[in-house]
Amino acid sequence: MSIAASLRLPRLPLSRRERAGYAFVLPCVVFTTVFFLVPLAMTLWMSFNHWPLLGKPNFAGLANYLDLLHDESFWSALWFTTRYTLVVTPAIFLLAFILALLVHRAVRFVGIFRTAYFLPVVIGMTTASLLWWWMFNDQVGIFSAVLMDLGLIDEPVQWLGETNSALASIVVMVLWKAAGFTMVILLVGMQAIPQDLYEAARMDGARWLQQTRFITIPMMRRTFALALTMSVIGSYLAFEQFFVLTKGGPMNSTISVVHWIYRASFTYFKLGYGAAMSVVLLLILLVLSVVQMYLLRDESE
């Protein structure tokens, strides 16, 4: 028997707590592997191939990525998506923060208001887009009808017929749809702040606005980072609202990045090229998330 074998310690059986820990982690590992790591690896491999919908794929190396550099449609869609993100993300965050402040205190009927503010979140984005498409419609929509009854306009407005009005209309719809989700995230962060801080501030004569400025906001940096990061990612991955409300129009001016990836992959059947755009979008979101987390990091860390 060798010296290494003689010094080898006997393997002890796993304790009940260790077995429970493995049993708890294993489903998460399997789920992440099957539904994230494997599709990610397949997408990365597809991006290096000319991959038709039918037929045998051919290895193309970096050809798809080189074509991407000269694709004006992709960069136009990326710029539009960035503008949309810069508009909708601060709007969602500000509205959600105000709503969270309103429903933070345990007052009468606060549960009803929390439910009402969160209720649009449970509606699917496609369903919400169809609902708002009907309300924005210039023929049967409720918005134009109400404004005409009030005498504010003389004829129906084509809310989705021009680029600026279409973008503004979509932003309003997304605010109604997504602000409740961000409100819940911010509300959880507010409730995690020790109440002793507020009581001490009140004893020192600090008013509500001063408490919010010097206690609530500084103590919620991590919550802000989470909410903003999720909002930015969701904005860059926006698809259903543009696909349903404008279908990329007018004149392809409201095509988001994901919408263009969808067109390239399932309209023009360039799956490899669509995969390359998906990888580039993933890298952009990764960089943006790291930058946000760094800028909003806790100063004590």
C-alpha cells in the first residue's frame, strides 16, 4: 500500500442536514442548466454558423458578427431601444417610488391600494398591449372619444401613427403595466429599514421629507440598484408592446432590438445571424448591469 493511500482519510457519510441541502440545491442547478446554460451554449454555437430554418448549418466563424457591424437596421433598433429605455426607466422608477411611499405606512385600507397598484402586473404584456391598442385606436378608441366629448380636440388622434406619439403612448402603457412591480421591490426595501431610525429622527424634529431624504433613500441603495437593473433589462428586452401596438411602424421607426432579432430569425430565416445579435445584446446588458451595480453599490462595502 502506498503512503498516499495510507494517509487517505475515510469518507464520512453525509449528515441529514447536508443531504437536505443537496436536495434543495439540486433542482435549482438542474433548472439553471437545462433552461439557461444549455440554451446559452446552443445560441453561442449557432452564432458561429449560417443556420437556416431548414437544411444543414454551415460553419461561418465570425461572419455573422462582421455582418452585424454593417447592419444599419440593428444599430437603428438598438438606438431606438436605448432612447426608449432612457425614457421609460426613470419614469417607472419615479412613479413606483412615489407609490411605495404612499402605501408604506400601515394606514386604513392600505392593502386595497397596494393591490390596486399591483393589479396591472398580473396581466400579460400581450393582453395589456391589445387592451391599450383598442383604447388608442382612432376609430373606436376611448381616448379620442373622451377628448372629443370634452372639446379638447376636433377629430380623432392617431396616437400610434407617428413616431413620437407612438413612443409616448407605449411609455404610458408600460408605466401602467410595470410600475406596480417596481413598487413592490421598493416597498420591501422600505420595510427592511429599522423603525428605530425613524423614531430617533422624529424625536430630533425631522419631518417626513427629511426622513425620506436622509434615511429612506440612503438605506435603499441596494434596492434601487436591483429595481433599476431589472427595469433596464426589461426595457432592452421589450418586444410584445411594440409588436402588438405598432408592429414596428410607422416606417419601421419603433422596431426594438428584440423585434429586429425576431424578424431576422423567423421572418428572414437567418437563425445564425439572429443568434449573433442575441449574444451581442446579452453582452450589452451584462455591461450595463455591472456598471449600474458599481455606481449604486453600498459605500460601506
